Amino acid sequence: MKTKYSLFVILLLIVLYSFGQERVVYVDFESSSFKNNPTIPFENPFIIQGEVFKDVEFVEVEIFNENSEKSIHTFTWNRGDNNNTETFSIVVPGILKSNSKYDIKIKTYKLMSNLQKQSLADNMSQRIRHYLLSNFIFNGQSVEINKSKKTFHGLQVLISEGLTHIRTKNNIELTAPSSLILSQMETQREFRFNDFLKKTKVFEKDSLANSLIDNKVEHLVDIIMAEIMPFINSDLVQHHRMVLVRSVLTDKEPFTMPVNFGMYAWSKSVDINNTQIKNLDFTLGVGITVPFANRSTLLSKSKFIDSYGYSIGVLLKPVKDANGTSYITPGIKLPVYTGIGVRFFKVIRLNAGILILAENGVQDFTKLSILPTAGLAIELNLWMGIKK
């Protein structure tokens, strides 16, 4: 029994090690291509590597469906303080589909100096000021912001576009403009001061209104920039170089059948002298799995569980009770199990199900009994000789 368990554990470790080896693809920045592989893996992690100068602090990889402009996945490499290498490595998890084409964009970034960050802040405040001034209105009777929610959305777009080519090494989140800014705009949406200017001449009224608008705009600019500055004061990097590797094909998926081999636990009771005696044991079993077509939302977000499905198979030895009586499935001469389970790390399946049993030699299917079982198995997708 110990030898049986030891062989199972050794096989499990070998399989896990082999699945832990990740393919590496190398970026050629001059030719905008991958040097060594015309295809990349699907549903398995791989590493994107490339040579960069020592002053490159940040690398971003974006994955697009072929000819699409919307990124579906983004991964980054952030140089550590003690890293002086001229190579970056980014791990892409097993998220791509088989026999599909993707466009992959690789962008490098260099650290911004304090002078560059100050210039960025000045430029940003100036753009915000001009934008707000263009959205304040004086109609002769009141000063108001033209559609505050629409103006707020436009401000969000302006700030986002102004920082399109900027990233932060510190993972400082940009919160500007916050709900506080929208609240300020709602407050200032309509400031009526007709009573205040009743006796004021028209040209003086215009001058006072313009002065009032300037003060309100400066107040908003100060608040907005106060929200932006923590981001600007972080370790910012600026876009330096970009390559786009087009139409990268993933490997073709062979037609496979998930076959599992593992240990199944069971407990068979027998009545001896009006006392229930249980025989708990583990038996090796083999089977196949039919994956469920759709994954749940929970499993789709899991990093460890990749599929679940219905399994059926046989134990390699009969089940025996404490009296030594053997139990099998009639017509099979071995115990048949069936159940539902999940697969971890693309290779380990945990099943929970039942054994369909009858005493050895009994051919009457009306005397079948059901016995709960649970199993832990190694599952491999065996190629059936056909590619999808």
C-alpha cells in the first residue's frame, strides 16, 4: 500500500513540474516581431522577454484581438531599485484561446525628471483652466456652469487624455476629478447676483462677472490640481518606444480526452452480530471527464480552478467489507464510479460522487447499492490524433 501511494505522489510531482515549465518568446524591437516562435501558447502561461536599455523603468504589454482597437488584457514589468539588467520578463497567464490571432503591443517607459513633471503639472493646470473658462456662462443676469455633469465628464476625459502616455511606478491611483469636484460644480452651477449689481452699469457688470468667473475657475483649478499632484509627485515614467506585433497565432488545440488516474476513498459497512463494522480504504481508479460547456462566474475568475465536469470510471480492485466480501458493478467486474469535480492547476482533479455496487456474482440489477466516494486524481488531456 505504501509503495502504491509513493508512486502516485512521485507521478504527481513529475507532472506538476513539467506543467510548471513556461515557454519564452523574445521580442525583436527592430522588426516588431517575436524572434523564436511563430505561435504562442493557449490556456497555458508563457513569458514575453526583450532587451531594453538600463534607463527603461517600465514595460507594458497590451493584448488585443486581431485588428481590434480595444485592449483585452494588460500586463506590466516594473524595474526594481536593485535591478540593473537589460532584459525584461512579463508572464502572461493562460488566458488566450486556441487557433486564434492576437495583436500584441509592447511599450517601454523612461523615468521623468522633476523638471518634466513640473512642466506636466503646469500644462495640465493650464488646459483645465481654459476648459473651465469655456464652460462658464454669463447671460447678463447670472453666472453658471453649462451643464455641470456634462462639463465634469469632459474634465474626466481631458485629464485622462493628458496623462495617456504617463504611468506611475508606485501604483498611485489617480482619483481626479473626484465627486468633490462635481459637488463644487453643482454648487457653482448658477450664481445669481442680480440684486448685487442692480445699480451697476452694463460694462461694469460685465467686468465684475468676468472677475467673478476668474475667481471661481481658479478655485476649481486649485482643488483639481490638489487631487492630481499626488500622482504627479510619484515616480512617473513617460512613454519612450512602442512595437506592435500583429496577427500572432496561438497553437492549435488538439482534440483531447481528459483521462484521470488517482486514489478514491470509500467506506463499506457490514452488520456483524448486530454491530455496524466499517471498512475504510483507498483504491486506485481510472476514468474520463466530460467538461461542462460553460464555466461559472466564480470559476472564471479563479487562478487555480480552470474547469469542472462530469467524471466516470472504474476502480482497479473490488470494494471489500470487513468480512472480505467483494463488491463490483455487474457486467463490469470492477466498481464503477461517477461524480462531479473540479480541476486545479490544469492537472489535478478533485471528484465527489458514488460507486454503483453489488455483491460479486450477483447479476440482479435490482440489488444494486450506492456508496459515496471522493477522489484526488491526476488528469491529462490525451491527444486523439485530430486537431481542431
